[in-house]
Amino acid sequence: MTDTIAEDMYETTVGLEIHVELATASKMFCGCAVAFAGEPNTRVCSVCLGHPGTLPVPNERAVEHTMKIGLALNCEIAEHSIFHRKNYFYPDMPKNYQISQYDSPLCVRGFLEIGGHRVGITRVHLEEDTGKSIHAGGSGRIADSDYSLEDFNRAGTPLVEIVTEPDIKSAEQARAFVTELRALIESLEVSDVRMEEGSMRVDANVSVRRRGETEHGTKVEVKNMNSIRSVGRALEYEERRQRAALDANETLIQETRHFDEKAGTTSSLRTKEYAFDYRYFPEPDLVPLEPATDWVDRIRASLPETPAQRRARFSSDHGLPESDVEVLTASYKTAGWFEDAAKAYGGDAKKIANWVLADLFGLLNEVGIELQDSKVAPAQLAALVKLVDGGDISGKQAKTVLAAMFETGKDPAAIADEQGLKQVSDTGEIEAAVDEAIAENPDVADKVRRGNLGPIGFLVGQVMKKTKGQANPGIVNDVLRRKLTS
Amino acid sequence: MPDLVWASATELAGELVAGNVTSVEVTQALIDRSRAVDDSIAAYLTPTFDRALVEAGAADERRARGDALSAFDGVPIAYKDVFVTRGVRSTSGSKILDNYLPPYDATVVARCSGAGMPMLGKLNMDEFAMGSSTENSGYGPSRNPWDLERVPGGSSGGSTALVAAGGAPWAWGTDTGGSVRQPASLCGLVGFKPTYGRTSRSGMIAFASSLDQAGPITRSVRDAAALFLVAAGGDPLDSTCLKEEVPNVLEGIDRGIEGMRIGVVREFREGSQPGVQTLFEESLTRLEKLGARIEEVSLPSFEHGISAYYLIAPAECSSNLARYDGVRYGARVDGDDIVQMTSRTRAQGFGPEVKRRVMLGTYALSAGYYDAYYGKAQKVRTLISRELEGVFGSVDLIVTPTSPSTAFKIGEKTQDPLEMYLNDIFTVPLNLSGTPAISIPCGLSADDGLPVGLQLAGPSLDEATVLRAAYAFEQDLGFSERAPL
């Protein structure tokens, strides 16, 4: 009730800053490999360690990937853009300046639509990532640590920054935006976009104002949201906090707040008095980026289907309900896996969708891996469903087989053979067992004969027991009815 | 057979080809001379004599097999310590890099090594190339072989002192605001600054990236042209290095200057010491005698060169030198936390001039001051380039004295940084424009008997014309005086 009133009285404005690490083979300005984790300081060289005399040489692929993201977000590609130096001292930044872009970014003025709502993209630019500090002792932050260790493996990884206009109106919309953006970038195959691993990082600027006011409320920056779920939780909390403050006539201060994953709350990290002066100036070690028109055109022409286009196609081509489409297209790779399986199957795609969503996802969640990383190949799932269709195994047996496929990656037919999970559809064998069951349970059989079909299930159970569960229950049922009721 | 110590590199190369002498003999003679003079001139920071002899031996073997790497295989060379050398201490004149062993070779060094030149050692300089006298070196000043009480100029003063004293036929310097031309002028040598970007900056410890340019320091114009050709040309390690093909500047270097139009910069016509002024006017007469037409040109923005330079260069240096924080390499002074460690390391590791420029540059780039200082300076820079381009529409070259004075006494200008900065008034504008320029000896000053340099400057990429005019002047003057050391 209070929430509804609050929503009526206030409106929320959110702008997002998203950093995406590009999955190029080598770093932004040197030849070192780009990879996640690994033995510290093993993917470093004189350039990414900032040795005297070294110079950055831009990675053309990173520039191309950035333009892909920009074009997919409907941006204009600048004919002339330059790199700037962002100067500040931090031990995980080897040169004590970051090569970034400032007032002349590579991609500008785009948008992304979520549920019919258009969110403006201010800019998409390219920069280099920093190394990683590990602060030993204390809380894990630098202030109260005993000492710090530096790992420069990540230093110099190409990083794309995407800045939105303040067009997002709620925590839920922010969550939806990040979900859509993540799927879009994933489909471009330019980044792993894993928030948990830091290859996608989201910061938000949140403000709340009274409905009808023209000035934005006091802007608060929220950091440390390490999953899409956290984005929703952190912003919901921040929305509530700011509304409560306004309700109580408190003054909000412009500050940066840190989201605490466990507590589900935000706390002040620094206020505006500590605003940094980064002394940006044009990077003299690099020449301007002036991508040729035909290069930009080639990239534009090579862009894959967007998640929105894919969703539309999944409903029309596969006839899937919206809820299924939502889940299956949330990730480009999941969608691709599903389509491969549906194609190999050839029949009603809904059946494949059911197996993926109801069964395979359950197994994946238990182990905590993604569909494309499982041992089950799309064609193998199709083969499994065909076995069920053909009456070779029962639906229940198929679940057992799938679990074994998930474990071993073997073909379903081979597993069914190994485990003796062949469904008996031979009526001769079944009839013998049915006759036995009737003979052993004359009272029950009589009830059925008299028209009480209720206990027929009991007799089916008896037959299944005699056949060690391998009889096709449908056929058992048919045979019983024929023998007792006709 | 010429005196091995005073022969030009080109002459030494000729003797090696003719088989009149071995590289080991040449190298040994230069090492002996270096040892004899270095107590007086303090040119070396890190001699690499043993290595030079090994490399000389290898050069002799190659030559014996007929596998010489280049025309200069076996001709020794030395480097200003701003060039990093793999496994050989490279300090850039700073205590903060006192223990620094680079993991790679500068491209200039790699190309000279690839041409077979033994490395005699690493030479003194003003700390991080900031200065005009070597007095800002963390290792004490070098001395001018013409007068040991005087500075050799800077920042490449160790290089000019050594070449002027006969310790090496040639050396590499770098020129950010005049740091090759001014010390060459003060030591009676040839100092050549090619077009910005003609040689790779990879492995040149950065001072001001948009201005830094490597340049040969030699005793002849022909040697300067030859050494330029060894190192110039595109480099995948430096994206600002020019990819344009390098013209063979030796070809037609002796064609003379008949009909060439040379502009005298009105704004720089006066203001030098009388002895410098006299030699400058005599030089104009000589150029005319050689067939050039001397015209007066006006470059009003040049007067603002020093002001613009002392905003742009410090701004870039404040950022370039931020990496010396004690975290990864170089000196470290411990502290209670990272801030204290970095502050102490920089406080102890940097000398006063470096600190002055880092602070100046930090200020010039700060929010609220950027437009008034750095932004305005960039506009002046653009103006200087445009004016110069306009002038080169009507003349082929411009001519000025290289430095308004001859070598000054050690300690004379250290208390007045502005006075020191004004030493570069004629050279700095050509770093801002990035165009080629050379300093060549034009005589000994009547005031003090010390060498005076003449600066010739040409349009972007036209090193050939600059060198041709310098060669004609040099041949006609026949300057053959040597430092009395």
C-alpha cells in the first residue's frame, strides 16, 4: 500500500554505465593473451607493465568489436575519434594513467528498446582495463589492509564502456535493460559478458524526484552490483532509501554508494568532495581512430539477429509460448543450442522446449553450468525424444537416460541398452504377464469385469512389477481392458 | 690512414671496407680515448667497453667472411641514456631508474645493432631530458671539452661532450625542445633533428611524447645523414612513427644550394650575444656567396614558442613520469602505505627540475585551468605550424642561430630556470611544428673562442634539402677546429 502511494508521488531516474571486457585474443595495446584468472602476472609484457619507453599499439579487432556493439545499439560511428589519458595514481594501473576516450568517443547517439521503451545510448567507447589488487588483512579494502598484491594479467584488456541516457524509470526496467544488453552483446560474440567474473560490470546513477518536478533529484552512484539480480536488488533498495529520505524531508547528498550483496543494502563509499580530477588530455602516443566507411559498412552488414528479432522468430517459427521464448532466448548460446536440437528432431519444437526447460535446466542448475557447456549435444536430446516417441523407452525411463547422458555424454540408445531400459511393447510377453496378474488377483479382476474400472491401475502395477518396469504401460492398460471388459 | 679517434664514421667505414684497419682496433682506440677524457668530461653513465670489443670482434669476423651487415658494420656508437638497452642499465639521467635493467632494446638501438655497430656505452643527460646543460642529471654534470668550466649544453650533453672529445665518432641524442641541436652548437658539432616521427620512439624513455625526436650527433653532415638513414622508417611498435618511405638523403647531398631561397626570421634576427650575432651575419653572407637568396620572413608566433612549450612539455611529462611510483621497477622508498611509499619514492628519486615540471604540468592540465593553459598552448602550437607552413610557401629553408649564446659556465644559470629555458628560444618552435632542423658549426665566437652553431630548418619530411644546405655550408666553411682537450 505504501509502495503504491510512493510510486504515485515520486519518480525514479536511472542512468547506467556498463563496462564490458572484450574477448579478443590479445590485449588492447600489446600482444599478451586475454583470459580469465590464471597464475598471477603470467600474461604480462613490458608494454602492459608500463615499462619506460614502451608505447601502445592499438588492437584493430578491439576497435572492430566496439563498433559492432555501437552499431548493434543503433549508434553513429564517429568519423574521427581520439584516445585520451585519464590520470590518477593507483597501484593496479601500471602507467598511473588509463588510456580511455573522453570527449571524442568512437560510437555516439544510439538506443536500445526494452518492452517498447526506448533507452538512449549516450556513447560507447573503448579503453584499457586495469590490473587487480588483492588487499591482504582487514576488510579486503585498501584502507585497512596490511599489504597489497598486484596481478597485472588483466591490465590492458580491452574494455568497452557503454553509457545510457537517464531514460530508465525503475529498478525493474534497469534489470530488464541489463538483461537485454547482455543478450545483445553475447549474440555479437565479442565478450563473455559474465557479471560474476567481472567481464561485464554495471554502475548506476540513481535519483528520485517528486512527480512533476523538472529538475532531476540528487544523483547517487551505485557500485558493486555483481549479477543482474543484484542490479535489481540494489536499485530497489536505493529507490526505497531515497524515497524514504524525501518523505522525511531529509537532504540527499551526491555520493558513491557500495552495494552489499549479503545485506542487500547500499552504504556510502565517498562523497562528492572527493571527486577526482583526472586531468584528461589527448593521448600523444596514439593517432586518431578514423574507420573507413566500407569497414563500418562491412561490420554493419555482418551483425547477427538481435535478441528481439530472435524472440519474434521463436514465437512464429516454433510456435512457442512467450514464457518459453523468454527463457530460451535469454542467452544467445542457449537459443542456438535449442534451435540445433529442434532442427535435429524435426517434429514439434515444443517437445524439445519442454525437455530443455523442465529437465535439462534442472540438471544444469544442480551443477551450475550453462547449456552449451553440458556434455549433452543437441542431436542427442533429439534422439532421446525420438526414442520416447517410438515407444522404445517410457517418458520416465527417458529421464533416467537423460541424467546418464548429462553425466557421460553418451548417446541415449547406448545408455538405454546398457541399463536394460528397453520398454517391452511385445504384446505376447505382456499378455502372459497380464494373464498371470489376473489369475493371482481374481477378486480385483472381478470388480473390473463388473464395470468398476478403478482398480485397473492396481493390475497395471502388478504387470509392471512382473516385467521389471519395462512393459509399455499404455499397452498393458489396453491388454487388461480388452481381456476384462470386452 | 686517418687518426682513428678523429676520423668521421664515414671515413672509418671506408677504412674497414678497404681492410686497412679492424673494428677491434678502431673500438680499442675509441675506448682508450674515452678512458683518457672521461675523468674530465664525465660523459659516460654506463660504459660498455667489454661488450663493444666483443661486438667489434664479431664485426671483423663477418667482414672477413664477406657477410658485413651494413656499410657501417664495425663502426662503434654510443647512446644518450634515454634509449633503453636490453640488460644494460638505462637511467634517463634519473636516480629513480638507477637500478633499472630494461627487458628490451629501443628500436633506434636495435637498428644500429642490426647494422653491426658496437655499443661503447650509455651517456649522461639532464634527468629525463629536462634541461639545457646536463646540470639536471641525477649523476652530476658533464663538461664541455672546449672549456671544462662550461656546460656541454643539454639535454644530450653527455653525447656531445664525448663526440667533441673524440671518444666516439657519433652518438644518438634526443631533441624535445632543442636537446640535440643546442648541445651540438655548444660543442662545435652537427646535431640533426629529423621530422617528428621519422624514427621510432619505442624504447626512448618518454619526456614529452608529442615532441620527443631522436637525432644523430656527429662531426660531419654526411655522418648525420648516414646515421639518420640507419634508424629512420616505420616501426610496428610505435603507431605515431611515420610510415612514409624515407628518401635517400645522401643522394645529391653535394648538389649545392644555387638558387635556394633561405628565410631569415625577422623576430630572431637580434637578441643573441655579439659574437654569435657576428658569426650569424657572416653565415648569411656565406650562404649568399654559395648561390642562395636570403630573404627576411616574419614568424610572429615563434616568440610564443617557449611559453607554449613550457606548458605542453610539462603537461605530457607529468603524465609520462607518473609510472615511476616504486611499485614495479626502479627505486622504491618504503612507507607505511601505498601513498607514502609512492610519495617518498618520487620525492627522493626525482631531482628539482623534474619536480618543477611535473607540478607545472599537473597544474596546466587541472580542471578549470586546462583551457587557459594546455588548451591555449595547443592553439599557439597550431598557429606556429601554420605560419611556418605559410613561410615555406615562399622560401625553401629558414635560418637562425641555434642558441643565443655560447657555452655558459657550470652553475651560471641553475638559479634561474627561466634564463635557462630561453637558451632554447630558437630551437623550440621547430619541435612544436615537428619539422626537420639541423645545427652545424659556423665558427668560434670572437667573445670567448667557443663554438657557435647555425640552425637550418626545412618543411616537414624535407630532410634532404636541410642536409644539402648544411653540407654545402660545412664544405665551404671547412670548420676543422677541435676541442683543446
